[in-house]
Amino acid sequence: MSIISLGYRQLTKLYRVGYQWGLLKQHQFGIPVIGVGNLEVCGTGKTSTVIDLAHKLVLNGFRPAIVVKGYRKVGRSKVFGFSSMGGDPKQWLSELGDDGCLIAQCLCGHEAWVIAAQRKWQGVAWAEQFTNCDVVLVDDALQHFALLCDRMIVTTSSQALIQGNLRGKLLRQGPTDIMEDLEWMWVCTQNTDSIEGPSWAFVPHRLKALDLKLGSRPIDWIFGKEVQILCGTGQPNRFVATCRETGMDIVHVTTVRDHYQYTQGFCQKLVKQHPQVEDWVISSKDAVKLRPEWFYPSRVWVLESKITWNTYFSEQLWPWMVSLVRNKSCNL
């Protein structure tokens, strides 16, 4: 373990002890609050899990609010709320951030809210006071000790699951320091059928043109076609691997840091560097920050994936969520 990691771990312990001893205030709410966190840094499908759970909730008649981290224009003491019935979320990108904007876009037309707040508990308080939501999902909630979630859903890769000696089922008192104070949590793993517990996989669904006039294409349309990849996610290698699985011929890959703020000049420079390939493929997260005219005369395709869950999810985790939302209590 590096000195930086060790120092961060000790600081986290002290921070948590402050809440345990009552030196720092914790906030609990009457509305059901479900946190979604990850055991690794980026790339475990945390935000995708939030989107899928929120979508399932609205399809079943619930009204979820999703709290995300506030970026740029949202200060530490400010909260920005967006209704998914309120038009195109891209115009509020600087307030919602790319994760919040993507979530809002996926829920457009449904009765749901996306709330950006630097302090997650303030976002939950805003949802409880100013919306008629019946459940709050908190994105990236695992280390926010000031907020008392009713339950926590933790995402991790199967490799990390094995290395951490965790079992992909309902856990009490997990082995990591961060998990010690959580009474109950679900640990969800990727592509793990051999471990009992909720597991999910990304399945490439279709290619949607960034320029809406071009429509969409079935996933097999890209097979054998020369493309260039542009990716600004936490784990770009995983996105590139997913692209390769579709059979596309990847000529060049450009990666940038997570939450990168693209500009027209940056994109035009990329197009001029590689003019021989006219098709670009990007992630859904990058799509909310890019415009089709920035890549002229190239075409840009968004690789959209859907989550498929195993039967453990439908038989145990989902009924538990529904019971919690309806009753604010659940005998686990």
C-alpha cells in the first residue's frame, strides 16, 4: 500500500469515527434513501446501475429522485434540481455534470428528478422538501458518512470481489474499513455467474447517431467497419474492449480523463489528424458533452448498452427495493 493510500485510509477512519462519536452530524430522512457506491475507483458500473434502477422504478410507478455530485456552478452550499419532465438536460450540463446530465437524459419524459449537490445530504433534503418523490437514489454514496442511507448497494468487478474475499450476496459487517459501519448492503458484481448474489452484465444494444437526423443502427451494422474511438470515462479500456466485442475494426483510440470538458477545437483537431476514417464511436457519458458538428465531416455513433441482471436480482434484490420504498422498512 502506498504512503498516499495509507494516509487516505487513516484519514477516512478518523472522519468516520467523528460521526460515530457524535462529533460530526449525520442526517437521516423520512423518505427511503438508497445509496449506490463502488469499492474501486471508477469503472464498476455505479452510474449505470443508478440509471437502470431508476428506470425500473419509474416503469413500476414510482417517482425517484437521484442525487449526484455537483460540479462547477454548484457550490458547496448550493443545490440544483432538474425535473426529467423539464426539457433537454444538456442545457444544464454545467450544473448537473456529465453523470447527472446522462441520468436526466435517460429518464426524460418520466416523473423523476436529478439533483446536483456537493453535499449529498443537502440533495436528499431538497428532494424531500421540493419534490413529491417517493424514493431517493444517491450516486457515489459509500463514503458520504454525513448521510444515513437506509441501505447501500455496492458495485464491484468480479476480480476485486475475489481479491477482497467478498461474497456477492447480502453482507453484514464487510471486511473493508469503509463498509464496517453499514448495517446491511448488497454487493453487485459484473459478469459473475459462479458467485451467489446479484450480478449484471453490459450488453451492447445499438448505435445511436450523435446527429439525430441519422437515426440509429443495429449493433451488427458496425461489424468489420473501420472506426475511431473517443473515450473520457473512468476505465476507458473497458469501453474499448466492449467496442472490440462488437466486431468493429478500431483504427485509432483517443482517451482523455474522466469528466473531461470537450471543445470544438479539440474535436476538429482529432478529425484532421485521422481523416481517413469517417466514423467515430463514443460512450453515452461522452455524448452529453459533444456536438455532431464538432466532428464534421465525420459521423459520430454512441454505443448504447443495456444491463441484464441475473435471477438473483429479480428474486431478491428488486423485491427488497420495492418493499423498502413502499414500507420504509424491510426485514432482511
